[in-house]
Amino acid sequence: MGKLFYRSLQSELDELIWFMTKNAWDYHAETNTSEEQIVQLYNKGWYQEDRETIWIELANRKIGLIIIHDISDTIPLLDIRLDSAYRGFGYGREAVKWIVDYIFNLEDKKIRVEAYTRSDNYAMRKTLSNCGFVKEGYLRSSWENHDGSIHDSICYSMIRTDWENGVLTPIRLNDLPY
């Protein structure tokens, strides 16, 4: 596995269109995005407005995209997309670890990092778990897709103190029956 590099999205609209339209995003609300959708979102500032959008690069090739939502908040939310040709090789795990380190090393101290994924996205669930995220909730009928279908989703997080101390603090979801 080669070394990954991370670089902020600048004005690479053509590359963004290429990346987002050449891949199917089976576990996102919109599985196939169009050029028109990407251009519209880009022109509205969606990739920058309270977000950081970061390319994942391998040997000068863009193989993934990280979007950190709510970056001005103390609890940002991460989204990661990998080119289908690079899935299953550990790049997602390496990128998620980088995202966590990046977020917790920002000057404004973040409390936690959250990630949501569909319940049937086993690869992402395994990646988050392997990166030290704790599964905090199972949300029934909470993932609305643009085609009208609905899936369950799972909430994961990593808290700053766990990251700092290299531990996993278990949640206390079932301490009480209600």
C-alpha cells in the first residue's frame, strides 16, 4: 500500500465532477450524481460552506474525497468516499485515522467526531470500528435516499479523551431499561 497524501479542494471542479460521476455511491443518499448536480453544489459553495473538503491522493492520483461537515462546530461529522478501484485495500482505514488526527489537532478543540452510515454498509462499519470509533446508536428508518427508499443507519463517534488516551470508553446505553 502506497503513502496517501491529503490536500484541500481548491478550484478543481473538472476533477471533482470526474471523481463524483465515475463512481457509484451505493451507501449515500444519491447513488449516482450528475455533472449538473456537482456544478450546482460547487457554485453554491456547498463544498466549502461550514465544510472542509479534502482530496485523498495516491501517487499523484485522486483516489478519494473527505468532507468534514460542521467544521465550525465542536462536533464535526465526517464523510469519506473512495474510488471503487481503491476500496478494500486499507486506504479507507488510513484516511479515517488521518481525519481524526486532523480534526483533533485543530486549534479550536473539538469534543468529538461523528460518522453515520447505513446499517448495510459493512465495510464502513468495520472501518470505523477498526479506527477506534464507538457504535453509539442504531437509528431505525433514518436514512432517506433520493429514490424514496429508506434504510436504518448507525451512529459512530470518537471522543477527544479516548483519542488522547488511546482507549475506548464504552457507552452506557443499557444501564436503564428506558
